[in-house]
Amino acid sequence: MASKFGRREFISKSAKISVSAVLGKHLISGFADSPLAALAKDGADIAVITGTDYAAMTAKAVELLGGIGRFVPKNARVVLLPNVQSKNPGTFTKPEILRAVIKMCKNAGAKEIACLSLLTQQHWDGTGLAQVVQEEGIVLKLISSEAANFRTVPIAGGSVLTEAKITNELYNYDLFINMPITKDHAGNKFTGTMKNLMGLNSRDHNRANFHKPNWTTDPAAIEHLDKCIADLNTAVKPTLNIVDATEIIRTNGPMGPGELIKPLKVIAGVDRVAIDTTCASILGLKGEELTQIKKAYEKKLGEIDLTKVKIQEVKV
Amino acid sequence: MKGRLFLGGAIFALGLSAYFAAEEAQKPAGIVPSPPQLNLLQFLPTAPDLRGWQPKGPPQHYKGEDLFLYIDGGAEIYREYGFKQVIVQDYRDANDRSITLEIFEMANAESAYGMFSFKSGAKGISYSIGHDARLEDYYLNFWKGPLLITLIGFDASAECREGILRLARAAEARIPLTGTRPSLISILPKEWADSARIIYLKGVLGLNNIHVFFPYDLFRFKEGLAAERNSSTLFIFRYANTEEAAARFSEVKKAFAKSPSYKNPKSLKANDFESTDAKGNILRVELQGDSIRITLTKSTVLKK
């Protein structure tokens, strides 16, 4: 897989030697503030890869962004967040994609690689993701719901949230790769990079603050959920997002079962707003019509106008 | 064995009597359902019925808001239709292929039908299981009485679909409950009866999954339906009485006239107007007795 990276990989590997000394826990607070942001400017902002070999597509997507070395320095401790919603087809990140990302991180010289999850071993077993974790010899950290496992992260200027409750474990790593599957959501219509971050926030906090009391389902309650998602995304910023848009449900999300469509795409990038706008279009939705994307754009978390984003599309 | 049968029968009878007592006292399908009434364990098929399929592990059971623990981050739509409880059982065959069976107890038969209609797509195949059943690629939904049953297979292969049908029929045989479709379905105009998909609605979340007219709950209907045919959709929103429907129609008419999202409002009759949305779709809105009806014709059809 490493042989596919070519010249850009070589350049970024060389460059990372000079910047690795300044890397550390600050990476978790935002890629845009990291010195790595200056690397690989010739790469795409978003890579959209179409094909049927999901591992090769994942590797190609990262290659087009400038190579894994742009994101994962040698000796980095890397944490991954795939979506393990359920074992229903089209609702969880494909094992092949997780495996490809793990292999890339290993090739980049990562010191430690782990997956984090607030869900159960049963979820991981059912999706086949546990097998990948085991075979690749990385760590799966299942976080139980005790309050002590989460830290309060203030959200300055939140529309509705004043704080998040993020798993402590996240802060034991140097960088975080967000790995959602994009799909329908019967509540707010769309799941992408930003909604996946609810997988780092305490489930009790999600339930008590993101969802209105008594399960209210009026549009105001759904808008509230979307605003919470945008707020949460100001508290945690992934270093890299790799989105599974290979086989996904377009109805009855997020858990399904629902109508399965096969866009056969892997999408990667740093800008969550631009990526989610791209993914929304796959589901026939417009970013500006989705509150979570619109609010995140207003919070300057990314670009909603895709004409201003360098998107590179490749078939493998 | 006899003792076991007796115990099973007693549990079943208790469950049934509790269910019928609950039906007796039941309010109209609402947003706040009463607590679970049925022992759902009794409806799970067991090995002798299944020819090659075996339960795998213990069943999971979730009640009320705990549904969020099962459907992480997306249980709201079940709540809108009146969710009470769900039991989930995995089954496996000799090749370790698995099928998951979910039995949802909803507020009443209307709610079960509603959730069935929401979850079923237009492309499936109908089967004579329960009151209605629909098999799609790798999953089947059917409803019977106040229960919605969903079976999810491992893929869309013939083997998987056979397993799903076998389990579905075994579950159906254990459910002696009955129910009828909501009466609203019967007022669907004849020309819409062959719609590819009919969705019974209990609230705005279900509606917004089909079409968003306004970013707030303008219609505030008691119950509704959407019938999709070619590129047109008929929406019927029903109210408690004709007065309430008329008052709501008046609000709807004002909202369309004021909204920048709609253009060219044109009154056809006193209780009938037409408008065009930002995408060029034509909407005809009518007050008919205790209902408001909207026929939405997509712009793609109009351009042809």
C-alpha cells in the first residue's frame, strides 16, 4: 500500500521530520492550528474516490490529500472513530476502510493506534470491526458511561450548548481520525462527519442535552439537535476525516434497515462542512438546507460553497 | 414438558388479557403512549419452529426512552408513532449466518401500521404475513395488532430471504393479535389507491421525512397520510372536526401567502388555492370536511 503513495508521500515524509518535534497533544484541538496545515498545499481539499476496492479507495483518498504523512507523524499516537451503529447493511463503517486506515497509520510510523467507542463489544462484533481491530493488533477502548470517564469541555459561543462531555481517553492521543459512514437520519435527515462526533460525547449528555425532554419530535427539537451537533464540533476537531459512502442507507437511518444505495465512494478531507456538503449531495440533499451544516458554516468550521473547495475526484 | 406448556399458556393468557384491557381503555393514538402491556418474549420463535435456525444469545429488551440505547441517536421517529417496547433476538444457522428479529410494541394497531408504512419502501414485494408484509433487499417488515416486526438478514441472497420468511412466518404464528388499518386510509381517493407507497403519519417528523413544507409544525394534524404515485404526492391531514380543519386551513393559507418560499398563490375557490414552491413544484391545497389535502406535483413532471 505504501508503494502507491509516490512522490507526494516522499515529500511529506521528509517534511514531517522537521515538524514532528512540535507535535503533541495540541493536535487534538484542531488541525487548522497545527503546523502540519502548511504541508502538501498542492493536495486536494477533498478527495472523492469511486470504485469497488474499498481499501485501495481509502489509500488513494489520503494520497490525494497529500499522503498519510501529512496527518500522522512518526511515533504519533492515533485514535480512530469509526461508526458502529448496528450490523445492518449500510449503517456502519466498512471493515475494509478501517483496516486500510490502520495500515496507513502503521506505515507512517504511528506508535500507538486505538479505536474509541461508547458502544458495546456486541456492536463491534456484529459489524466485523472487532475482527479488524484484533487482526491488526490495535487497541479497542470501550468507554463506559460513568461520569468520571468524561471531561467537561467548555463551548464558547455555543448556540445552545455551553459545554461538552468528551471522553477522557481522547486526550491520551496526539491525533484523531474521524471515520463515519454517511447515511440518512430519520430525525435530522443526515449523518456525516459532524454527527459522528456525538460518538465521543457522553451518551448521557447526548441524551439529556441534544435530544429534547420527553422525546419531542417537532421541528424545533430537531433544529436543537442540529445546533448541538454544530456546537459540539467547535469543541473537538478531527485531524482527518475519512467517510464511507460506499454502500449506505438512504431511508430509516441511522440504524436501518433501509433502502441501500451504492455510491461506491470514499471521501476524505479536513474540512467537515465541505465534506458533509459533498456527502449530503450523494443523498440528494443540499448543505444549506441542513441545519447542522449551515450552523457549522456560520461558526466558520468550514466551507459550504463547494465552488470554493478543491475537490479531486478519481476512479480506482 | 406439560408444566412448561402450562406456564407458557398462563403467561400468554395474562399477556393477552392485559393487552385487551389496555385496548379497551386506550386513548386515540397519541404522543404519550401508556406503558408496555405485552410480554414480548412469548412471540419469539423457538427452535422447533425454525428448521435450521437457532436463537443466538439472549434477547435484548428496551422500553420507553431506553430505545435510545438500542437505536443510538435516532429513536425519535419511533417515539412519534407511539413506541412502547422492543425485544430483539438474533438467530443463526449452521453456517453462522445471522438474522435479527425485532418485535416493537407500539401504542396501538394504527401506530404499528404507521411505523410499518414509514419503514417500508416502494420497491419491496408484498407477502401474506400478518396484516401487511413487505420484503425488501435484505429485510422484511410486517405488522399484526399493535406489533411491528422487522427481520434483518445478512444480505440479499435467496438463502437469506428464505430464512427471513421462515422466521417471519414462525413469529406470525405466535401472534394471535389483530388490528385494522387506520380509517384514514379508506378515504384515499380511488385514483390514488394504486400508489407505490402510502405512509400513515402521526406527526411532523414523519411528514418532514417525506416533504418539508415549512420549517415548523404548520399543519398540526391529528393524523395524516402521504400517497406517492409517479412524481406526485397526495397529502391528507385530518383534524378532530370540520371547525378545527377550517381554522387550520385559514392559517395554512396565510402562511403560504406570507412565505418567501412560495410564489404565485392563486385562490381557485374559497376552500382551495394553488402555489408554486422554490423548486417549481405545484401545490394545490384544499379544505375538505375535516381534512386538508395537498397535491404536490413535482417540477420535473411539469416540464415534460
